[in-house]
Amino acid sequence: MDINELQRKDLEHIWHPCSQMKDYEDLAPIVIKKGYGVFLEDINGSTYLDGISSWWVNLFGHSNKRINKALYNQSENLEHVIFANFSSEPAIKLAEKIANITPSGLNKVFFSDNGSSANEIALKISYQYHKQSKKTKKKKYVSLKGAYHGGTIGALSVGGFDLYKDTFKPILLDSFNVDGPDCYRCKYDKSRDTCNAECFESMEKTVSKNHEEITAIILEPMLQGAAGMRIYSPNYLKKVRNLCDKYDINLIADEVAVGFGRTGKMFACEHANISPDIMTLGKGITAGYLPIALTVVTDKIYSAFYDDYTKLKGFLHSHSYSGNPLGCRVALESLNIFKDEDIINKINNKAKLLRKKVLNSLSDIPNVGEYRQIGMIGAIELVEDKENKKGFDWKKRVGYEIYKIALKKGVLLRPLGNVIYFMPPYIINEKEMDFMVTKAKESIKEYFNNN
Ligand SMILES: *Cc1c(COP(=O)(O)O)cnc(C)c1O
């Protein structure tokens, strides 16, 4: 493989995330020099349509003029300040806006800088909340099979993914991981559009039996992202909310991936009209610019921490970059764009277009088990056998092989196993959408023609 000087140095010193570095012998790191709109351009001048918003973070395109300006202006005034006992206008305004736009009841905002930490914080807050409310037995968490809540030890403990988890099992927190919705392979033979979340059974059983020791249920509302964009019924969320109320359990909604319009509503919980006790936000919050994450809680939870210092009830957790003014300013500008440009409405119109375009090309794509879509997330699940929904052997790395073909055609897709998905920046136009879908179709066909 021919690699240039920069790539050589990259491989000499960089350990890339979620990668087997040996794979880079075949496919060297693609060094990006420039981004504009939905495109990325590498040092050789090749361009890639960013079909996955650079791991689900970008909302309004790369190097967005409006956000660039807001960022620059903020940097001329204040880049960062300690956040304990100090504050900044961007952080204050962001917290106020977040309290206003999140589902009712969520009112206090705790700052961090990545989704895993936001969830880690949510888990800690829930435990300490119950401890300080004299429910000391409550120290376990419940999560769903297939869940992804981050890579740190606590977040990994509530994950539902053997691939990420198995190695670390001996050092993880003991928690309940129950069967969640798996609508494509529904055990109850129902459809996600009309079901009554019959699969809630598993959750209900575990919780009713163990509620005294359960402090929180954590889940990704409406869609389990890393599990392969598994979309499920809002009825499931309503049932979880009721269950949490019944047994005094905190509901943690991890909206790190689905928040900020991805599913066609500002927050995915809105599909079910529920409010969690704790909501975590990250990824799209700064439109793909800077690492900011939030853990938003109710006044009820916050109050359990509020007392004289000597009672030692404070939440003693911090990050060096908590409340970073640059990130907060960018997040505010992103929220301004939502309002000024009626983005939620636009997302819903573009989602219809995406659905139409993918459905039109599906007949041409072999081995499609299911196409599922919610808002600006569309996923094609490829299967070996459509009849019994049998997937491909993971060792074939079907998704990864298709990813490599698509790169050559100028589209960045990064499949989850054998699920090829589209999650483009919201600013994608019709022509770009055509390009993305057509190249994906060609890549899939090419793979199956040759294998
Ligand atoms: C990405 C993701 C996280 C972790 O966020 P990081 O910023 O990568 O630490 C947590 N939950 C969900 C649902 C995610 O998609």
C-alpha cells in the first residue's frame, strides 16, 4: 500500500478509536484537510460525502460559516474559565435554553464533555439521590440488550453489547441487562407501528422482582443506535415511564445520539410524550464542533443534594473543561439556527425525501432484510437469508467491505455490523442525497456481485 508522509506519521504515533490498528495496513487513515457542507476533502483532493455526520455529531455541515463566526467571536472574549463558583454568559444562556426546550420537569443542567461522562454522571447522581433519600438499597441499574451508553467503565457496565463488554466483564458493575425491543426479529410477531410493546415483559419481570435494589433504568429512547439503528415503539417508553413511577426508579433517557432533531422531534422522548428524570445530551449539541455534554435533571433530584456543606450531600464531580464557553457559545448558535431556519420542519421534509429515495432503490439492492427509518436516520439491514432473517457471519465483515467500496465512490458510510445506515447532516440537499443513496446502492451491489 502506498502511503504518504502524513499517513506514515499517523501510523507511527496514533492509536485510533474503535479500531484494530492492523486493518490500517490495508486501509490507511484518510487524512482530511478540509470540510465544507456535507463534504470532506482529503490531502490528495479526493472528496467524501459525510453520510454519517462524522459519527453522528454534525448537524449543519462542516465549517459552517455562521458557527465559525460565533466561535471566533467567543474566542476573542473568553476561551475557558474554572466552572466551580465561576460561570460564563454562554454557559448560563445554554443552561436556560436547555431547561426550556427539554421535556417538562427537567430543569437543572450539569456540564461535562462527552456522552459517556454524561451517562456516568447520570448513574452517579441517581445512586447518590436515592442514598440521600434514605433508599440505600437502591444501587443497581437496568439497561437493554444492545444498548450503547459509552465506553467508560460505568457506561460500559450498562451497555448491552458483548463485543465491547466481554473483555471487561470481571471489572464491570453488576447490573441487569434485559431483553429490549428487537422489532425486525420480533418474538411476538408484531409490528413496531401497531404493537403494544409486548416485549416489555422482560423489563417488567426483572424490575417488579428486584425494584427494591434498582436505582435507575437507562435507555436510548426510540432508537438503539449502536445496536444497528433499531427503532422501536413509543409504547415501550410509556410503559417504562409508568414502571419507574410505580417503583420509585429514575428513568435516564440517553439522548446523546437522538437529541437535537435526529428523529424528527427535538428530543426522542417527545415521540412518547414522556419526561425522564434524567436526560443526557452530547454529540449533536455543538453541531459537531466541540466536546460538550449535559446531564439534565429534575428539581426533585437536585433538591436531594442541597444542604449545609457539613452534611456532605453535594455532588462532588467535575471535569477540567466543564462549561467550556467556546462549546456553549457554539451550542447556542446551533440552537439559534434551529429556530431561525425552522430546522425541525425541514428535517421532516427531508426525511420523507430520504425514505422515498431509499425505497426506490431498494429493489435494486440484494439481501435487504429491512429498511427502517426515523427522522434523518435511515438503516438498511442486510441479511444472508431474508426468509428466516438470518444475518451474515460477522467474520465476513460484510458491512466493513461495503464501507471500503463506498469510500472509493466518494461516500463515507460506516456500517454497524451489517446495517448500512444514512445519518447525514441536516443541510444535505436533494442532489447530494441522490448521490449518497446511489453510491450506497452501487457499493452494496458491487459487494454482492463479487462475493
Ligand atoms: C455516542 C454515544 C454515547 C457516548 O458518547 P461519547 O461522546 O462517544 O462518549 C452514549 N450514548 C449514546 C446513545 C451514544 O450514541
